[in-house]
Amino acid sequence: MAMIPIAELRRLGETQELEFKRSLSLMKEGLTTLCGMVNATAAKGTVVFGIDPSGDVVGLGDENLDSAQRTLAQHGRQKLDPPLALDIRAFLCEGKPILILSAQRSRAIPFHEYGGRAYIREGSSTRQLSVLEKQSLSVLRNRDLHNGPWICDQCGAYAGTISCVEVTSAGPRKTYRHSCGGEWWPATQPISPIEGQ
Ligand SMILES: [Zn+2]
């Protein structure tokens, strides 16, 4: 098993994108938190099982890590919608086994739900999104509903409006391709706890 120093874990991210869970009995809480992290502006998050919220490495004791990894992956597949690819890795930290769970939201997906509810991470806490907030996220993150401004994911160019229409066999449709080879994505997000801090 690969080893990872606790200092490196702490460097993985800010509180916004990293959370420690003491044990695997907190699997539901961990996935709720992860759902909130990927739905925030950063669109990614990491939850570490086997570390106390204070940062003490407690380890997962006698847990069978292989089966724990499978259970976690299966639980995620059943509860996360749309599907979210989970990266689950076992490490030894200060000689104790831990599991690192991380995920990233595709920009094409406005938000993920866990167990039928959408969450958002704000600072170090996680709360449920209201119906209105979900609608707002859909509009601002769904390219077909977005009116600008835009940012190119390759060259970083900004544009107030884009008017790229390509004619396909199914008729004219919007395209988000930039001349540099990149793609235009909504440049602003409505819920952005990180900005302005
Ligand atoms: Zn570009």
C-alpha cells in the first residue's frame, strides 16, 4: 500500500475542498459532503476516511479495505445522480490505513444529487440546495440556457456573447467551439463561496 504523509493530505486543499471523516460508518455523511463539494464552484472535492476532523490519524483499524472500497463505490453508484465517477484509493498514513475518496464534476453537469437531494459546500459546512437554487444553477451552468459572459477553457478568452451556430442534418444548432480549439463555458457561477474570500 502506498504511503502518504499527513502534511501532504493537509496540502490537498482548503477546507472547502477537503474533509476528514473518522471512520467508514460516516460513509453517508462523507458522500453528502463530496456531493456538496463537486456542486460548488471548484467542482471537485476530497473526503479522507480514517482521519479525525482535528487532523489526527486514527486509521481504519481492522476494516477490510478492499471490501470497504467496493461498498463505497457501490453506494455512490446507487445514490449519486447523474452518475459521478469516484476515485477511491487506500493509503497508509503514519502507519495506519486510510481511504481517500475524491471526485470532480464535469462542467457539462450543472449539479449532482445524492439520495435525491442536491447539496452545496459553503466554507466547511454542507447544506441542501433549494429548488430555486437548483433552477438557477441549471440556467447558469447549462450552456444552452446561458446568455454570457463566457470563458474559453483553452486560451482563457472572455466573451460577452457568442454566436456560433453550425448547420447539422438535424438543423441549425449552437456550437461552443472557439477558433483556438477550446470550448466556451459560462464564465460566472451563481453560488461561489470561494470568490471574494
Ligand atoms: Zn480559446
